[in-house]
Amino acid sequence: MIIDAHQHLWDPADRAYPWMDDSVAPIRRRFDASDLHAVAAPAGVTATIVVQAVHDPGETAWLLAQPEPVAGVVGWVDLTAPDVADRLATLRTATAGAQQRGPRPPLVGIRHQAQDEPDPSWLAREDVARGVRAVAAAGLAFDILIRGAREHTAALTLVDAVPDGVFVLDHAGKPDIAHDDSDTATDWRARMRDFAARPNVACKVSGLLTEAGDDWRNGPVDRYVRDTVHTFGPDRSMWGSDWPVSTLAADYGTSLRTTADALADLSETERKAVIGGTAERVYLAGVQPQT
């Protein structure tokens, strides 16, 4: 079973995506589950986890209405709201509308785009930790989206403040592969070891092609993939395509093949964990699609 642990769907005609500037013009259009199925099925991907891309509960409601191959939704909620627990409950029980047919994916996690917050210490705020405690109490994972060293300390502070939470570090902490040198790699590995030392943190091997820039084929993407899985272990590592953002660098199948090729030295059991088993355990164990 191959599970894509990180992909997106959106419709810029329905809501604004502030990060969608001209640099991402090719993907500034609607992507829905039919588009996803068209690229995922030929690659052998049987299920995906769709991840929020804007701080808007309306987007999360739309994602919760998407059909297969979407198997789970990492959505958004205002973590600092006094009634965050009630908002989470509403998201988990909301109907998909009168036209909904068949099962719909469950809410399996929450994410906030901390990398876009002006305050690099946003994740360390007590009101944020209170919100993430509500996420943990609801049995949901919390995806950590940070860029490099900027929010690293704050993210660790949050993880330590919610020891009962389940955390997933997106995109291997967004290493600056495009400007790889010995210092860049050394600093990134140290940050990864900090996260891996917390047993309640898993990591996504995702988004690395775009982090490597236009010349990613000649870059050390495979080394960053292997180092991520070595640091966290296969049982705490999961592949994600980051589609359709990844199409700025390569097609869907190439994203999967690049990861699989980099992990060719792993055992079959270990590879299966990275490309499906870990995501199934972290996000989908014990949940049933809502109808």
C-alpha cells in the first residue's frame, strides 16, 4: 500500500491564497480530487493525506468533502481561539452538504503555516500550546511547517510543552538544498537530531525537489532523503509528494521514484514503512471515513 502523506488541493477562485504569487503561476488554478486521481493512480498510490494551504476553515470544510483517493485531511483551525476545542469538534462532525455522496475523509490533523508568521517564536506562545493541547486531546496529529532555523527553537518548545501530542515535521524542516554546502548540511542535521530526539515527532520526506531548486537533478536530494530516514528511522518517516507544488520541479511519478531510488538500500519492510506504513499508523489508525 502506497500512501502519499502530503499533497494539496485548492481553488483560488473560491478563496485567496496569499503565497500564490507569480513565481507559482503554473499551479495557480483549481486542483481537486479528480486531478489528483489522474496522477496518483498511475503511480500506484492508493490513498493520500491532503494538507491545508491557507488559514481558512472554509478550505478545510471543502477538503473534508473530497472523495478518494483522499483518505484523511490535515486542516486548519485558529489555535489561539478560546473555543478551539469546540471548533475542532465542529470540523470533525460537519456535514459535507446536501450533494455529498458516499464516504468522506476524516479530519486526521491540524496545521498552521508558522513559516509565514512574522514572529519566529509564534509556535512557542502559550496560547498556541493551549490550542495544540486541544488538538492532541481530540486525537489529532499536528503538522509542523517551519523553514530552516528560523522557527526551530519555537517548534521544539511547542513539542516539549505538549508531550502527549503527535507531531509531524513537514518537508524535513525545509533544508536549503539549493545552497547546499558543508555548513548548511551540518546545521540541518543538527536540527533534525533535535526533533528526532523527541519520540512523538515523525518526519515527512516531502517537498525536497522544490527546495533543491531548478537544478535539483544535479543536487544532493538523495542524500537529504537518506539522512532524514536515517535520523528518524523508517517507522517515523513518511513519503509525501507535495503535489501540485512539486510539479514546479517534476511530475508526480518522479517525486515518488526519486524517494524510492534514494532508499534502495533499505529492506523491503523499511521501504514499505516510508511509503505507506508510517503514514497509515500516524494519521489513519483507528479512524473511519465519515458519512
